[in-house]
Amino acid sequence: MHIILFILLFCSGYSQKFTLSGYIKDKKSGEDLPFANIYIEEIKKGVSSNNYGFYSISLPPGKYTIKVSYVGYNTLQYELNLQKDISINFYLEPIVIVTKEVVISAEKENKNVENVNMGTFKIPIEQVKELPVVFGETDILKTVQLLPGVQFGGEGNTSMYVRGGGPDQNLVLLDNAIVYNPGHLFGFFSIFNSDAIKDVTLIKGDIPANYGGRLSSVLDIIMKEGNLHEIKGIGGIGLIASRFTLEGPIKKEKISFLISGRRTYADVILKPIMKNLPTYYFYDLNGKINYILNHKHRLFLSTYYGKDIFSLSSKNDSMLMKFPWGNFTISGRWNFIINKKLFHNLTITFSNYKYEFIGEHKRFAYKMNSSIYDYAISSDFTYLPHILHNIKFGFKYIYHKIIPSYASLRIGETNFDWSIVSNYYSNDFALYLNDEFEITDKIKISAGIRLTLFQHIGPFKRYILDYKFSVIDSIYYEKNKIIASYPNFEPRILLRYLINEQTSIKTAFTKCQQFIQLGSLSSNTLPTDIWIPATEIIKPQISYQLSFGLFRNFLNNNIETSIELYYKKMYNLIEYKEGVTSDYNLRNNPDNNFTIGQGLSYGSEFFIRKKFGKLTGWIGYTLSKTTRKFPEINNGKEFPAKYDRRHDLSLIITYDIMSQLKASFVFVYATGDCATLPINILFLDGGKILYEYGERNSYRMPPYHRADISITYNFKQKPNKKFNYSLNFSIYNIYNRKNPFFIYIDPKTDYKNNTVELIAKQVSIFGFIPSLTFNFNF
Amino acid sequence: MKKITFLLTLLFFLTNCEKVIDLKLPKGERKVVIEGFIESGKTAEVFVTYTSPYFSKFDQNMLFNLIEKNALVVISDGIDYDTLKLITDPYVFPFFKYKGSKIFGEEGKSYHLKVIINDTTYYAKTYIPNHVKIDSLKFIPSTSIDSIGFVKLYMKDPDEPGNYYRVFTKVIGKDSTYLHPYPSVFDDRLFNGKYVEYELYRGRNPLEDYKYDEFGRDSSGNFRWYFNIGETVVVKGCAIDYDHYSFWYSVEQQEITADNPFTTPVNLRSNIKGGAIGIWGGYACYYDTIKITKN
């Protein structure tokens, strides 16, 4: 019966309807609130605003009570008598932190139950800022790594492994521009300055059709537009790093700007103390301009530029090593409300990730750089014909240019120029359609399809090698000639069955592709890993994932719980052929060095979260397994993937001690990383000690665990004064756990007694680290 | 890249904590290790030893127990056979080797090796290519002290691609055996058909390690890696086949990456069939001598 009604309602204009549409914004700053909720009491249905804060609902004429809500804001109630198409912008008031009472009585969301997406987490920026920090910086990626199903890459790493996928399988977007390396060295900081960020959404696994190009997750980060009413600033001064963000109107209500900067200065402080320490610093710059032309058109222009610089020189300056790398993105967007039901966004972006390595030692100098350039244009439509449907469709085109490794070497006076390596150029097209609709009161489906075409195009010189890695032939393809073409389609189907307001079951089946992947030599993700696109030798990666989840809320949605199960198969994964080191990229195409295999990943994720009250927080626990099988590696036997972690636990507690004093505590536990270690020693070449290694990744390092705490004190804001201050004191790794970073073998020779002993040593990098930060805003 | 990984490892030693741990590794099965070679104009030499479990403590006794003295080692050039006899060699570890007497290596020929221990047979094949002449040798004094320095080798690589080399040096009166620098093997990918210069330093003899400190200096302050004025150095440049090159290349990759967390460990690329680890390689040698004088 419901189905028939649904079809009739959808297909006809059987009853007259009017459309209520507009933007949902922050009352104080004028910022749009993406994915805010608009709930209609009378029909017990709601919709959410899109990622630009635009909403649209079509209803029969009548009187309606509308409740508009968003996390961190007071719910707005509005009485409407709908008799014609009308455009209303809703302005929500942010909740003032001091008065906790308001929080308790605000709209309790059962979004986690009601949503058709299982693995979607909206990360409130305010929550990110309350977590313990290191070196004075709260961090988005560090917070995301605390969610179940997301495993952090290890000490000194901002990588995320989601459901057994590598760090390259996460689509990280900053204002729609792809970010290839979102981490700074040593993994304490991502490149995202939380003060400049408005919204962060993580989608694990069941990715809707409007996103594509990665197998495991999407991290969609939207920058603030800039306060449209008044000039505001936020900043912090810490022991090792400082940051400052300034935003405000260029023309009130019309044009706003935001600029943000951050830099570390650990090198400046520590260098005089520790002579042989490497120089390390990074900086991040963000900028944005937001221009509201009129109620139909808006323009945004945003940019990010950041760099990490690492340099090490030896005592007598005979050795110098420099390691600069960074990202640069520009994103230009145009929002256009075509009509009350149809919203369009056109985006043009440019992304660049580049790293260089320069090493000099006496008469030997080695320089290498590698970069990836993306030029993209996309057109995305949101069509809301009916309250039961949320339709998205659009298209995206990216032109990729990858310079996998360009190097030059100088020995004495002789120069070897290795720029003979051929760049990779590709066309990446996608067309998608997704509809999220309610079949019945209980069943909601998101069904979508993504049609893709990836082409490897010229100019390109293909080196054909024999088994000795000697070049026996080469083929040259001219500009724009199609060398390989991969058309395909990706269905994405998600279903939610609502048992009651507090409980739901969800299931999803998704097929995803990835056209550019990371070729990693190391067991650690280093910025020297290279991005490899699909070519005539390497096919696009494909994954099929089936997931199932049970969601249950308690105590009026104050406690959220969920259990999710997933099973994922991946094809066309790459690994370096055994024995290859990075100098194999000379006079060769890097993709000749890879071998192809498959992966399997399955697991269960448990989550309990308390959202309101003096004590809030969550526990996430994941039990999972991920393996790889490559015919040419490990003799074709299945082996644990680098990212295999049987157990992963995160506990976060935030407690309001008093109105001005807040504390938070984080505890993480993870099964140790795997490693390939020797099983035998042998002697060759006149008595040198060499090793025979065991099966790939067969050794498990000791588990990783650590606890951090943080205390923030907010100084009382003086009346009539604009400035607010707070002081934060944090400790990273409070019990100084020596987590293994890597293990190595140290041969200890005793010449007197003529003995050699092999001692296994474990190296840890970060122990107990306290930090103090002074934060301000005006 | 080898230098880079070494330097990165160095970095981590500077800035962190280290502790000794107790690793419980699975024991690998004991394997036979065969290291054999045949040079142009000389008879074959083969060392046969065993692997040892990973965390053994090594002393003299233990090391001697790793030597196999009862293997049957036979080589053939397709026509004749030569059964190698066990002799001692006080200059090279493991001090016992099997040496041939009938077959002398010739360029352009292939040689087969068979090693039989108890009931197991190990087999390998190698080829001695044509030698490549060393054009000249030159002494390059060190920038800080001009009485010590390196030797530079000049040669012209033949035009066809696929030439592989290994180089050795021997200081007359000082070295009892040929030593090689690191890296000692290279191919002609970068300079096929062109003139090559390769810088040589005095290589490492593991039996001498005890004499030198961590900077390579002995008690008199002499550096182990440099050549000195007054010395006569014999340079042996050898042409080798691909499998021979691939093996020593993997040895050298392993040497530099063994403790490095940034690379996947390298297993040695043996050319021995039957389950043994090691190499049976041919060398086409060309010798040249330089007397280092002040000028």
C-alpha cells in the first residue's frame, strides 16, 4: 500500500504543493550550516540542508510547526502557514558554553538511528577543540582516528586506516579540492587548522554515489566562510607552535574573508640546546573569500598552502639532507539556486602535492622530486522534488598530471640526469545519480549509481623491460593519445529499517573504484611514497563492501550505541615487486615495478557515546582482520596486510569540572603493527652477517597503548571587552609508554672473547610530552 | 636512496628512546649456504656453510660448527668434470673452502655446480662473459689530507645494454685478499656505451673489524677506507652475468636496509636450486695496477 502511495505522490502533481526553501545560517557569523535539520512536526518528517546550508521542502498547503536544529546551536521553532512558494532563511543561535542547561533542553537528535548512512560521522569542531592536544594543537585527523573503524597509522603518523584499507584509500577534501597528503611529519598535526574549519564529515565504507575515487572513506572538510557581520580573530600561542585566524566582512552581509596561519618553531627553540638536531618546521596558510551576489548566487574562493621543511646537517657539514614537501589547493565555487527545488554548485579546483628530497654527502649529491597536479571541474545538483526524496546528480572531470619521480645525481663532477622518467597524464570522468527516499515510514533507501571512465593518455614513453629490468624496447605515445581506457559503473545501495525512534537496522552494498594509489616501500607511510595512476599495466582498484549495522539510542538520545559489521574484498591492489628499491625508477616507468594482488577485510565495530551532560565522551572498539594475497609475494601465500590490527580501542571522556574548567582524557589501545623479521643468520663475503627473512608480516610488534589528558581553563570574559582567553595544559602519553616505532637488530661484537651477539632493540619516539597553550579570540 | 635511508635511520637514533627487548621469533629451518665462484684463468672455489637461528650468540666454536667439510662439490663445463677438494684458507672466513684443480674459467663459457650433502643435491649454473678493459686508474687525494685518498677507475662500457660489473681492490703487502668497496656491483643502465668513472675506496675485511673504531681509524690514527701514498693498489674489474649481479646487489641492498623501518626487507636473490641460499658466479677479470705517488 505504501509503495503505491509513494509512486503516486512522486510521479504526479496529484495534489498541489508549495515549496519552502532557503539557507540555514549561524546568526552571529552568517556562516551557512551544512547538514542542519529541518523537521516538520505535523508530518513527522524532516530533511537536512545540503553541504552549503541550502534546504528545500515541498508540502501541501497548510499550517506547519517547523523545528530547525544543528549541533551546538539552540533549536529554532517556527510557525508557518504555507500558501505559496516561499523562501525563508533560518538563523540559529550558537549555544553559549557557560550555560549547560540550554544544552540539555536542546533538540535531542536521533540522527545516528534515523540516517540511512551507517558509517557517517559528523565531527563537531567544538568537540575537536576539547580533546587533549600536543604542542598546543587540537587536530581534526587525530580526532577522526579516535572513531571506531578508523585506525590511526601509528606513532608519528596522521594516516588513517579505515576498514583494512591503506592511508591512500581515504578521499580527503578541503572545500572540494583533493588533498593528497593531509599530514605533517611526525604525525602530530594534520594540515588542517581547526580554527579555520567549519565542518568535518567522515563517511566510512558506505559511500554515496556523489563521492568517488577512493575505496575506504571520505573525509569532507569545509572551511569557514568568514564572519559576515564583524571582524573576529582566534589564535593560540604554544610552546612549539602558534596560530592565528582573522575573519570578517569586507562588505557587511555581502562579502566576507578569512585568513589563517600557523607555524611551528621547535627548531628555533631547540637548536641552540641540541646541536645536531635536525631543523624541522612547517607552516599552513588558509584563505577564503565568500561573496553573496544575491539570494540566488554565491561565489566562494578558497586556498590552502602549506609546507614541511626538514633539514639535517652533520657536525662538520660534510652531510646535508633536506626534505621539503607540501600541498597547495585552490577551490572556486559558484552556488546557484536554479529554482526552489533545484540547487546547483559548480566547482573548479586545483590541487598540488609535491615533495623533494635533497641529499649531499661529500662529493655525492642526490636530488629528487615528485609531484601530483589535479585540475578538476565538477557540477553538482541537489534536487528536492518532494519531501520523501533527496536527489543528487552531477558530473566530475579531473585531469591528473603525475610526476612520479624526477631525480638527478652528481658524483664528483659527473651529472646524471634522470628526468627521462615519463610523467603520467590521465582523464578521470564520473557521472552520478543518487536518490535518498522513504518507501515507507520505516524504510529509507539511498540508491545510487556512479558511471566512471578513466583513461591513461599521452604524452608518454613506455619502457619495456625484460626480467633483468633492462630496457629492451620503448614505445612513445603522443599527446592526448588514449593508451588505456577503463569504463565502469559503481552501484551504491544503502537501506535503513527503523524499528522505532530509538532503534534501527541498516545494511549497505557498495562497489567503489580507485584510480590513483600509493606505492609504498615502507612499513611506515613516508612522504616519499609515490602516487601511481591506472595505466595499461595497472588496472583501477575495485572494492565490494557489504555492511550491516544495528543502532540503538537510550535515555532520550543521550546515549548512542551501535554495532556494525563489514566484509570487503579488494582487487587490483599494488605492491612493489620483491627486491625493488626506489632507484629502480631510473630510466624506467615506476608502474613497471609493481605486482598485482587482492585484499580481504572484515570486522565488527562497537560504539557507545554519551552526548550531553557534564560528562560526555565515547568508547569505540573494533575487532577486525585484513589480509593480502599476491601471486608474486610471499610465494603466493596469504599474508597479513600492513594495516592489520586485530583490536583497536579508543576511549574519550570530557568532563566539565566547573563552568570555566574543562578536562578531557583519551586512552587508545591497538594491536601492534606487523613486521617482517629475520629467522636465520648466514655468513657470506668473508664473514659478513646477513639474514634470511621469514614470511611477510609474520611478526607482531608489542601492542600500542597510550593515555593523554588535557585541562582547559576559560578566563572569565570581562563585560564590554571583546577578548576571551583560555589556557590549556596537556600531557601526551601520561605514563610514558614506550610504544615500538620499529625494531632493529644490533650486532654486539666482543673482540676480546671473539663473540658476536645479536640484540633486538626497539625504538620508540614519543614519550611523556607536556604542553601549554594560551588561546584567545575576539 | 641507500644513503637516504641510512641517514633517516640516523635521525631516529638522535632523537628518541631505545630499549632492548626480548623477541620471540619463530625458528627457521636450517639451510645450506653456498658461496662459489670461478674466475677467468683460475680454478673454482666454493664455501659451504649453514645458517644459524637468529638469536644465537656466536663464538669460535659455534662458528666452526657452521662449516660443512664433507660435501661433494663438483663443477663441469659441459664436457669435463672437476671434483673440488677441501683446503684451508687462513685469510678468508670460513677458512675452509673447496678448490678445483682441473677446470680453469674461460670467457664465453657456462659452468655448472653440484653440491651434494648427505642425500640432498644443490645445483647452479653461471656464465663468464667477456671482460671489459680498465682504461686507466687515477689517485684522487682527499680534500683534507693529501697523503690519503681514493682511486678512480675509468672504463668504456660496451655498446649493447646488459653489462654487469663487480670491482675489487688489493693493497700489495697489506691485503691478503681482494676487498671490495660498497657498492661493489653496478650495471650499465645509466651509461650504456659511454665512458664510466667509478670511485673506489679500500673495502671492508670483516676479519679486521676489531682493529678499527667506529670511524674507521686504527690505534695509529690511520683510516681503513683510504689508500695511502706509497701504496701499490691492484684493481680487479670483473664482468659478470645478470644472476651474479642480482645476488650481490641484493646482498648490498640488505646491508643498507636491514635495520631500516622505511623499506620492506630484502631477501637474497640466490641462483642455487634445491633449497640452498647463496651464489655460484663467474667472473671475467681484468687487472690494472696503480702505484700511488706524490705529485
